[in-house]
Amino acid sequence: MSLRGPDRRARLLGLSLAALLATSLAGCGGGPAPVPEYGSTPLPTGGAIHVVQSGETIWRISRRYGVSVDSVVQANGIQDVTDVRVGTQLHIPDPADPEGRRPVLAPPAPDPEAIDRAVRDLGLEFGWPVRGSLNSRFGARGRSHHDGIDIDGRKGAAVVASESGRVIFADRLGDYGNVVIVKHVGDWSTVYAHNKRNKVRKGQFVEKGDLVAELGDSGNASGAHLHFEIRRGRTPVDPLRYLP
């Protein structure tokens, strides 16, 4: 399966945001290992995404997919084959498949009940970040995956922190436009994208309900709306499961 147009862009943005979150959360303690970025080389069309598991090596992963070690190394810009960490997302170019398909492999689906327990144990109570109407839900979108929800609203409307935490990113991020990411207790974070203007700075602490941005249409957005995500580590979860 080849990724083109919006699907390819969604995959690139997903990896870019995952890499950013992994790097930022790792610096906050208790976060996952950083995910290598693809640098100046575009993510190739086709192939598969493999998430490195404990005990795996590049050689073993290459054998699993029927590709050469060199092709995996080159596709991911790996400098040291002995230093590929658990959780790293690797692009596997042209994997062998008996049915001729080229699936995109996602990380194992998280256990919803385990996530619910984690939220309760940490005392997290996420709130709606903006007043508006739900435009797009979390989940499959064609051949790509929508990692959050989209909320339509008035351009310039207040976007507030869904829960208390520390701002770990407040800048532009490709097609996401102006983005704010807030780190909460544990390894939880919330993402606020397509903002007209960010109203906080990196390192700032915000209380639940504090202004973090103005709703907008920056980046690749068709109309003013907020793209909102809740993530546990690098893994996005359905915000509607945790919003009142």
C-alpha cells in the first residue's frame, strides 16, 4: 500500500509529532525513548512501520520482513545499529508479503481499561479545551489515522488547558501550524493545533482552564478549528473517552 497526498502527509505529521513528544517527554523524566526523525529524506511511499520491541535487533527485524539490513539502515538514517531503542518506529521499505500487500503496522493497541485506571490513579480530569461543535472524531480516516478530534469554533476564540501541566512546546510544527503541547502528570500530554496565536511559552506552568491559544486555521487547515489530542507517552488515545 502506498501513501499519497493527505494519507502520506498524515503519516509524516504523525511521525513528526511522535518524535517531538518523545524527545520532549524524555526530558521531563519517565518518558519514552526518543524516536529518530527521518531528517531531510522524505518518508518513502509504501513499505511498513515497525515498532521496535524488547530483544529485537536490526538483523532480526530485517529477516522478519525479508529485506536487507542495509535497506533498513538507509531508510531510517541509522548511524549505530546497536543503538536502536525499544519503541523506535522504523520504516521498512518494500517488505515481503505472501499476499502482495504492504501493510502499515501500528503499535499494539493500548488496553482501554488499563488507560482508564491510569487516568483515575493519577487524578486526571480532562476538560473541553474550546467551545464549539465536533467536526471530526478520533480514528481511521481513509488509509490514515486521525490522532485526535477537530472542534469547529470562532476564529480567535479562547483555547484553554484541558488539564494542569507544563508547556513543553509552543511554536509552529509543519502542517499543524501553531501548536501548543502541555505535559501533565505521569507521561500524559495534550496537543492543541492550528492555533491563530499561541498564548503561552515553553516552560510555563498552566492550570486547568488557563488560556493557552486562540483558535485559528494556521497550517494545513480548512477553516478555523482546533485539532486536539490526548496522548499517553507517544500513543494517542480517543479524547472523547475522557472528556466530560
